[in-house]
Amino acid sequence: MNIEKKLKQMYTSRSKHSNYQVLASELEPFLNSNEVKINSRNEKIRLDYILSNVKIKDKNVLDIGGNTGYFSFELLANEAKNVTYYEGNKEHAEFVKLASKILNRDAQILIHNEYYDFKQDDKYDIVLLLNVLHHIGDDFGDDSLSKQKALAQIIEYLNNVLLQADTVVFQLGFNWKGNILLPLFESGTKKELIEFIISNLNEKFQVVKIGVAQKIGNIIKFEDVNERNIERDDSLGEFLNRPIFIIKKKNLNK
């Protein structure tokens, strides 16, 4: 089987989160994106906001729930020193493993095919924790949790991750387990989600940026939150209504 067929087979293996991320730009010569169905969650728009606000060069990065590796490979392409990648889905991890070899990135990316243990205490410069924690009790963790206990564990895990890094890039879904029948916040607004994170953050850390997607003409991009863009815009879809938090240790900004 040639390389393109292998990559295509692994990328399209059915799972709850398959066909979820666009292909990393370096993979385009090896797997034509027109050959696979991709239900993108606007990765490129989110990446642009991250790259415009976080220094990536020579950094050690932890990518939790890395799916098919879009953010891992793009950060390496933007001169991150290395990436530690965690993904519980076997097919996604195998895809990233093969892709890393094809791209000669296998010395720079440490692949763990397992769900991340949020009680670890390894150290990184940057952690990506994007759209993972609302799946507590679903994709990973205790499936007997109540919603209130799930909310408490979301904060506990976020604060644990903060202790491991200088910078954490964070996104959270509005619905527990991705189920619209299980909203985490009473009215499902960005304001509720933002206040929940800020008010429960470990006192040693602070949110330095909150990016919110805006549509201006035909262009959609993340901009810093303000009074004009904080209202939920259902025309953008679920993922683009999720704010991107950039969180740092307080003493790094003095």
C-alpha cells in the first residue's frame, strides 16, 4: 500500500472524532485534502490567533487530545522545538505516528496513544488544551460524574495543567460530552463561560488574552473580546463561539 493510501485509510478510520481536523500543511504533498472528507472545526483560524499571541520558536509544547495532529505539526512548522502529543484514539495516534515519519518529524514529536493523566507534573513551555475538558466522563474519566462534579473537575484539571507550563492555550465547549441536551452553563453565553474560567482560576495565574471569533464581511477571524463581540453568534456555529483563552503565570508578565 502506498503512503497516500495508508494515510487516507488511517485518517478516515471511523471514530467519534474522525475527519475532524484539516490536514497539516506539510502533509498536503502526501495526502490530497480533496481526497478525504473533512469536517473542519476552523483550525486555521484558531491557529492564526494562537500564533499571533504566543511565541512558539524553540518552545517545548504539550498537545493534549491532539486528534490527527494539525496543531502539533503546525507548531513544529513554526519552529517549536518539540511536541509531546497525547491522543486516546488509536487510529488518530497511528496517523500522527506515520505522518511524523513521512515528514521527518519523528525526532521532534513524542507520541502517546493514551488519554492524558491530568495529575502528571511534567514541565512544558506551552500547553494546548483545546476542546478536551468538556468530554470528562465521556471520552475519559469517571462516567458516573454529575454535571456539577464535572464542572468542578474541569477547573481542577485546568489548574493542574497550569502548574506544568508557562503558557496554556485553552478552549472549552458549552455542552457537556458535546451533547446539546447537557449545557454546562444556564444560558450558553460566552460571558458565562468566560466568568466561570476567570473566577475559578488558580490565583497564581491570569488570563492575558481572550480571543473571540468575529465575521467581518466574508472574513472570519479571532479578535480580542470586547463589548461588541461577546454576544453569542449562532451563525458562526458551535466551535467559533468558543473563546480561546491564553493563560500565563502572573510573574511572567511583570
